[in-house]
Amino acid sequence: MYQSKIAGLGSYVPENVVTNDDLSKLMDTNDAWIQERTGIQERHHIKKGDGNTTSIMGAKAAKIAIERANISKDDIDFIVFATLSPDYYFPGCGVQVQEILDINTCPALDVRNQCSGFIYALSVADQFIKTGMYKNILVIGSENHSGGLDFTTRGRSVSVIFGDGAGAAVLTRSNHNGQGILSTHLHSEGKHALELSLKGPSTNHWVPEIIAENPQGDDIPYYPYMNGQFVFKHAITRFSEVIMEGLKANGLEVKDIDMLIPHQANLRISQFIQQKFKLSDDKVYNNIQKYGNTTAASIPIALTEAWENGKIKEGDLVVLAAFGSGFTWGSAIIEW
Ligand code: UT7
């Protein structure tokens, strides 16, 4: 059985910065509310004409990760792409990245697990490396939220939270036993599927049907819906559970954590976990203040930034954890 490790990381966010004050010109919101409830100060949004899409941003992040992994694009054996905001209904973004980066005919898979997407994608990649089937796997999380949000007051409880961006990792077969991904743990609970969802357009809610169902246009299923407090309560429980599950499976304890990188859903959620586990500030990495919630991209962006800032060193125990729509949740325990 082989072990996988992260050999290269990269991230990309569009240049266009949107502050809370910018949003307050579009809807009834304000900087104080957004910062108090979420910790977010600003986020990046794709600007019309800047050339970015979910797959293009993913490819930009992936290119950096490949360079840093010191491999060639031709060494990539598999592409796993996590997103909830693909460029097309089909095909997925994985094949588009393959085309943009001119990668050979390796397989490409899209993962649809929203905020947990990167951890699910990492877990899939890890299994393929463990079995010896593949050696180098490109794992990408990328989102273009701004293209699909309701920027009127009606959508304010959702649209102030999300930002655009991408992060990527090259997962490689590890040469040192014990170094790399120690475990991944994944969960889902479909009974809460619609508590954080985008119903259509889909095969079940096609455009004419949506219009017929909503002649007044007041309940619009083609914008995301989130039952915020319900999601929040489940998030703090599941984050804690799945971190402990991962630690226990490896005979580790909370005190062994050198760096926790939680999915950047809400600063209040990260702070709750930090306090519950009594972790000092230098052991939890947050950057939601600058990027908002970038869903599948949030962990790889944060991981890249933490690594670039020298906050992760060889031998450190790094814990990744996420919770989101599905509901889905998961953790990855990594010895760096
Ligand atoms: O990443 C996937 C997982 N996602 C999460 O984990 C998100 C979990 N949920 C949350 O982060 C929080 O529930 C939110 C940040 C979404 C909302 O915070 P909240 O403290 O739960 O606020 P609320 O939805 O209960 O709304 C409180 C008030 C309401 O007004 P009333 O009814 O008290 O008069 C809202 O209408 O705040 C109002 N409100 C806003 N006011 C200003 C909602 N959105 C806004 C806004 N600006 N953007």
C-alpha cells in the first residue's frame, strides 16, 4: 500500500475586490452586519471581461501547483475537480482544465460535494495513489459564485457570504513512510439536502416550469437557498465530530494539531471550533476576511496561503475539515 503527499500547492483569485461597502450600494446591508455575523471584510468577484471562469481559475491555480511540485503537466495521471459552479451543466470542469493546460488523455473527474468538495476530491485522489494505480494527481477546487447570486436585498443573507477563487494541489506518491495523508473521513446526510441548495434550472426544475411556478418571481429557485441558522448548528457539531474521528483513527489528540485549516464558511464557526478545542491562534488558519466563502476552493486557497506564509513546516500535523451542502462533511489528517 502506498501513501500520498501534497507535493505542490497553488491558488488564484480574480483581481476585482468587492468590499462590504460596495455590496451595501446594491442591497440593504452594511459592513457592521457582515463583519459581525461572518467576519468577512471583502471578497473577490470575477469581473465581466476579465476572462475568468471556474475552469480557467482552476487551471491558473493548477499551473502553479504543478510547477511547485516540480513535475511536468505530462506527469499528471488524473484530474479531480471539485466545484458547485461549473462553467457548463455538462461536461465538467476537469476536462476543460485538461484542455487549457494541454494535458494528455488522462481521466478527469468532477466532484459535486460543495463546501466539502475539496476534501472529497482529496480523498478520491488519495485512494487512487494508495492502490498504486496513479502517481501524480491534480486536485482542484474552484468556484464562480458571483455569476449566480442574487445581489438584491432579497438575496442578501446568501450573496454577501460567497466569493470567487480557486486552489489546487498536486498529490504524489510519498517516498517517506508516515509522511503525507494519514487518513480521510467522509460523511453525508441527504435528508437535509434542500437546507442549502440551488434547485434549478435542473432537469427537475426547468426554466418554463420555474416561471410557471413563480409568476410573481418572489420565490426564485435559480438562486441559492440557505437555512442559515440550521446549517450553522449542524456545521459546528459535524466539524468537531469529524476532526475527532480523524485524530482518533490515527491515535492522535487535539494537542497534536499544529495547524487546523477549516473550510472558510463563517469566521464564527472557525472561532467556535478553536475555542471548543482550546487551540491557540497560531494553530488555526483563517482568511475568510479577505475572500469570503469560496466553497470548494476555500481549503486549497487557505492551505496554499498558510504554506506560502511559512506557517506549515515539514513534520507538522495539519488537519483539514469541511462541512456544507448535502449535507456533506469530512476531514483529512496530514503529516506534512
Ligand atoms: O459553507 C457552507 C456552510 N455554510 C455555513 O456554514 C453558513 C452557516 N450560517 C451562517 O453563517 C449564518 O446563519 C449567516 C451568516 C448566513 C446568517 O447569520 P445569522 O446570524 O444566522 O442571521 P439571520 O439569518 O438569523 O438573520 C438575522 C437578521 C434578519 O433580520 P430580522 O429578521 O432579525 O429582522 C435578516 O433579515 O439579519 C437580516 N439579514 C441581514 N441584514 C443585513 C440577513 N442578511 C443580512 C445582510 N445584511 N446581508
